Amino acid sequence: MSRFTGSRYKVSRRLGFSTLETGKELAKKPYIPGQHGSKRGKKLSDYGVQLQEKQKIRFMYGLNEKQFKKVFEKAGKMKGVHGENLLVLLESRLDNLVYRIGFSTTRKGARQLVNHGHITVNGKKVDIPSYTCKPGDVIAIKESDKELQIVKSSLEALARRVDFVTFDEKKMCGTYVRVPQRSELNADVNESLIVEFYNR
């Protein structure tokens, strides 16, 4: 399955959930897309609710189905709560942490920065967006790219940074200081429904 390249706004409106975590998609048109979008359809079945919850997370982090299921299976082999482990693994992805630090205003943009070789982890270039970072890892803009205007603009536009990353403005680097707690992640997500979806 190829990566989704359609409208993120339409996806968010269909799911009734801000996949960009800004709320902008739902502010202007808080109804599903299409000619009869203002009229919600039939009540979803249990399967439909579980599927919708999975799609929320999948589109939020920008993964295709195969990638998402692989992360889900990896989370199941870890100690602790399966659903929370899933969210921790997704938050530990390099592209997500580049976004959380503020080097990009979107996860899609963060993925491009990684793919194009602008990012280093502990001083070494890493161009794999799905690379799993560990607490203590230092994520930085490559020395030769520190003057990138798109990065500077993103950092200036950042309103608030999550508590599990820190940022050194002089060195243009961020540190993944610890694993995030569930209370620090999106409260509009019910990860237990995703576990039910795959275990049905």
C-alpha cells in the first residue's frame, strides 16, 4: 500500500478528528466532506468504531497500513500496556521527534527533512524517518544545514514544546529526554480500541 497523498483536511473531517493536531481542519467545516457532508451517516458498528480509531492514529503519524501493523506487533512484544506501548513507539520515531522539537510544523515536513539527509542523531546522519530513538538521543540539524530558512521559520512558529524533549537554541539540537507518559499524548485517542481491532 502506497503512502497517502490526498487531502489531510478531508481525512480529518471524515474522522471528526484533527490528524494535524491543530484543530484547523475542523474549525471552518466541522462536518464530513461530500455533497451531504452536513448529515452524519448511520451509527457505526463496533468494528467501524475500532477501524476509525485506528485510522485516526495511522493518519496522524503518517504511516501506511503495513508500517502501522508492524509497529503494533512490535508494541505487543514489549512489557506493559499494549496500546500505550504503541503510542510510545510512534512518538519515538525520528520523524515525529523532529516535529516535536519544532524543526518542522508538520510530521510530513519532518519526514522530508529526515529523508533529505538534514538530520543527525548523536552526531551521525540518519535518513530513515522510522528510526526508533531512545531516551538520551540528541537530534540536530546537520551542521551545513543550520541556516535552512524553513527550519528557522518552524522554530519561530512553535508555540509550545512537549515536556519529553528539550531544545538547545545555540546548538540547534533537541534531546529526547524520556519516554512520554500517556497523559502527555493526544487525549482524543482511545488506543484500547486499536488493540481490539487487531485482536478481533
